[in-house]
Amino acid sequence: MKFILRPGKVGTWPKACAAAGIYLLAVMATEMSAHWLLPYFAAEHVEWILFLVTAVLIGFLIQYNLVSLRRRHQKEREITNWLSVIGGEDFFPLLAKNLARSVEADCALICEYTGDGKETLRSLAAFCHGRKMEEFECSWVGTPGEKVLKERRLVCLRSGVKEQFVWDHLPPELAADSFLGIPMFDADGHITGLLALLDNRPLCDREGVEETLQLAAVRAAAELERRHVEEELRQKRDRLHAIITTALDAIIEMDDQGTVTSWNPRAEMIFGWTADEAIDRPLAELIIPMQHRKAHSEGLRHFLATGEGTILNRHIEITALRRGGQEFPVELTVTPIRHKDHYAFAGFLRDITETKQAEQALRFSEARYRALYRDNPTMLATLDTGWTMLSVNPACAGQLGYRIEELEGQSVLILFHEDDRLAVAEQLQKCLQYPDQVFRWQFRKVRKDGAELWVDELAHAVYELDGSLNVLVVCQDITERKRMEEEIVQLNADLMTRAAELEEANRELETFNYAVAHDLRKPLTIINGYCQVLKDYCGDRLDEKCMNYLHEAYEGTWRMNQLIDTLLNFAQLSRIEPDREAIDFSALAYEVAAELRRAQPNRPGTFHIATGITCNGDASLLRVVLENLLGNAWKYTSKKGEAIIEFGLEELDGKQVYFVRDNGSGFAMTDVAKLFLPFQRLPGSEEYDGHGIGLATVERIIRHHGGRIWAEGEPGRGATFYFTLPAE
């Protein structure tokens, strides 16, 4: 069997030439017949008969050509129509089906060349014997399509295909006796596939089959290339979407009006706006601080008018705005994207808050290092593993009387007292053995002039960039501290001696106080007893004046006895340590107020005591505080029509402050310094009973608890006493 190659197509010009040839032959035959018949018939009749026959023959030929041409044009229109109509996902199955039916072939096959180096064809569509075939893959080597793909042109095998080729690796439905195939090319001239017809009848001489196959091949190649382009675009879009979605930077797109058109997840995280909230809103109101919005709008207008932008395609640092209004630094790159008749802009923003903080920390660290090493008044030195001084700071050299260049490169041991050098070397060796520990020691050093000084040193091994170990030594002159420590030891000994003497004096003073109190109480008791006897036995013989004298003497001894008790209690307060516990301060104030009311049940007055007030302290001592403060308020409101006394808690300067307030006689603020001094009575207080020691007692109790007390007042308008107590 041989291959019949038909690269061209039979068109109207060959057929026109054939018709012209037939016409010439008919004319020649007519002329020859006329010359042959003239001797036998009348010339004019023979000539007319021959010309008539010629005209009929030419008319028949013309009619036949017109009918053939009309059929061909109709078929071409049909092919053109279904080639232009089909599309979508079913394009290739419909193309194979229409192609097979159009040329009346048993099978139409469209295959894609994979181009993976495996010489493989993958079917895009196959229509055989009136039905659609399943997709398949096969090698094109040894198939009728091998010559098509190798020689890159249309190939027609008239017959014998079924016997010549092995169909073991091809679907059996494709087995046929005649084959017509054509390669499909992309725009760059690369083979992308194969389109073939198979039939048990010859295909090569069918009218219009090659033209139809060529048109279908062009259409199939275009569709296949379109799908490849769309798939490539889809993959690019998917990759771009994945990049934008997973990017560590905020990627924002906006149109030429400054309206957001795209907002990736990182932008949501950085700025706090979701994509739904951000898209179709002006970018300026979302992330641009107020002070930059004017420059943003002017820059956008300038670029659209001139095509020039000062910040485009550059990395710049600027501040941006979070949703809550917080400004923060970002690194920004803006890229203009030119469309047909407008611009779009892509912005890439990175939150550089941590970077700025790191830069600031690095600058601070460098400045701190310079301050700690170069400018530090403390002696600093860096040693290698052989104890050679690699560097020393100016303070180290200056305090030892050297210049820096005199010390660097020398062994550090030369600076220590010769009796301490061995111990210093042992300590430095430990730094290398245990690089994670900090070692501290005190040794003697020797200045350049020979003077000795004590130093306190900290040493720590540090790693260099090359992994080697050095030792950083921080050294402080403690010569003066050593001298002061010796003095402190001596002072402590002296203080202990004086404390023992003071304790003994306090005990003697306490003994004296009790002795004096005992000695004072005895005559007072005698006087008190005699006053009572005189009242009982001589009361009816004494006149009213004498009875008044006797009563005054009795009351005086009673007040003197109370004063002695008060002085003893006041003296003991300096040695009493508060026994702290949680106290219901409001309940304690209620009890004290109730006692005051019971002592004078008919006196008008109101106590306003806040509920839920608690404190931490000694209950018995704090009761004394309330007895004195509330008692004073009750006492100094006695001349009011109705006394109003408050006890409560308020906040001053962020601290909880207790207060006792009254509407009594008050006091002038010029006398406030005398309130808490023992035995100090303010002007006008002579009208009221008291020894002048109650507020001094209160002040001492509050001070022993770790708090403080103060007062505010105004003559005739009452007074307020404030005091604080620690929470624990």
C-alpha cells in the first residue's frame, strides 16, 4: 500500500479549465464532422445541426457545474455553520460528531498531543459508528497518525490500514481500512494534536473532505489553544489568589478614584476591617491618617493628570491607621496598573511596628553599650582565655593610673596584689568552665603608683561571633566601702550598747511611772475616802457652801485619778505592737455611738455611720481611736441645737481615707498644728471637759498602724478628721 498525499484542494480553477477543454473538443468535433458531412448533405443544415448539438452539450455541462457548485457551497455553509455554532465544554464531542456525519465517515477522532516526551496522544473526543466513545490515551508510534505528526502535514491512507497497523493498544472501534489525518498547530507552529477520519471506504477522493478536515483542524486547534490559555490563566489566577491570600503583607487594590477594589486577609488582620467592610469604600477614610489625606488625594490627581508620582514603585515608610484610630508605622509600595482607558493601583503594606521597635531597641542597646562600656564610670575589661586584656574602658585605665594602650595586650594579673593573683586566676578559670554562671569576688588591686585598693568584681564568660569564649569583667572600687563597713561594724557595736542602755532606762522609767502613779493614787484615795466620810457623818451639819466645797474636793480627786490612768496608757502606747486582724469598722463605730447615746439619752443628735466599712488592724486600739474621735465630735456639738456626726470612707488621690465629721464648734486652721500634741488645748476648748491628750493618743495609734491623720475645720462650722490605715 502506498500513501496518497493531497496537500492542496481541487477548486473552481481546475474544473473551469476542464470545462473549457471539453468545449474546445466539442467545437473541434463539430468542425470536423461538418467537413466530413458536407459532401453528402447540405452544408447549411449540417452546420446548424452540429452547432445545436454543441450548444446542448455545453448547456448540460454548465448546468452540471452549477448544480455541483451550489451543492458544494451549501455543504460549505453547513460546515461553517456548525463549526461556528458549537462551543462550550461539549465542543470537541460535537465537533467529532458533526465532522463524522458531514463527510459520512465511520469515525472522527480528535486527540491532544501531550508533549511530555512519552509519545502519547490523549483523546479529546471520538465519535464512531453513531455513538460517542470514552476518552483514552495511547502511544502514536506505530499508528496511522505517526506519519502525520512526524511530517507535520495532512496524510491520506486510501486502503489497507486495518491490515498494516496493529490495533492492540487502540480501541477496537477505531479499526478501519481508510485513514485521513491532519495535525493541529498552535499560534507558534507547535503541534498540539491530531484530527483524523477513519472509514472502511476510501476517504481520499471524497468531495470536500480535505477542506472540511482542514477547517475542523483549524477550529479544533484554536479551541484547544484557547482552553490551554484559559487553563494557564486560571492557574495563574489561582496562584495569584493563593499568593495574595497567604501573603504576609497587606495587599490592597484601588481604582483611579481611590476606592478599594481588593482587600486580602493580611489587610484584615493589620487594619481591623473585613474585606466586605473595606471594598467599595475610599481608601483614605480606612487607613490614611488625617494629616496625610490631602497629600494622598493631590498625589492621585497629579498622577492621573501627568502620569508622574513621587511615591510610585518605591519603598517608603509612612504611618497608617487601624480601625480603632491607632496610628502605626508601615512600609508602603504603590504600583500603578495600566488598563485600556484607566489606571488601577496595587498597594503592598507591611506593618513595621516590631521592626521599628527592634531598631529602636538596637539603637538603645548600642547607646547603652557605649554608656556601659565606654562612658561607664565603673571599671570594665574584656579578657581572652589567657587572661590578656583585649579592651578596657577609660574608667578602668584612669582609676588605676594607666592609659588604655598601656593595659590592652597585657595580662590582667599584673593589676592584682601579688598575694591575690593565684586566687584570681582560679576564679577566672571557673568562668570558662561554667560559662552560664556569673562569678563575684573581692580582691586587692595595685595602682600604677603603688597604692592598693579593694575592688568588687563580677565576671561572666561571653561568646564571640566565631564561637570563642571571652571573659567580661565589671570592677568597682570599694576601698571606701571597706573602710565604711569597718566603721559600721563599730557603730553597730556602739548602737547595741546604747540600745541595751536605753532599754534599761525605759524599764526604769516604766517602774518610776508606776511608782509615781502608786504614790499619787494613795493620798488621792485617802482624800476621796475622807470626803465620803464627811459627807456621810457630817452632811446634815454642813451648810450648802461647805457641801459644795466637799463635792469639788471629791470631784478633783476623781479627775486626778483619771489623769493618772490616761498618762500611764499614753506612755504604754509607744511599746504596744498592733495585733492586726480584719475588723468590721462600721460595727465598731455603731457600738461607740450607742455608748455615747446611752450616756446622754435625752440629748438631740444624729449619727450617720456608713455601712460595710472594713479595715485591718488592732481592734482594741482602733476602738480607742473611734472613742476619741466620735467622743470629741459628740462633746464639741453639745451647744448645737441638733448634733450631726458622720463616719464614712471616701477616696482622695486614689487612696481610701476614713473620716469623722461634725457640725460642732470647729477650730481655726492656724491652730491645726496643736491638735495632736499632748496637753494642748485650743482656744475656746476650756468650756469642755478633757485633758488634751485624746487626739495625741489617736495620732500615736494611727502612726503605729502605718497610717496618718490630719484635720480640717472652721470656727462655728464644725471639723473633719481624716485618717488612713494600710490595707494589710
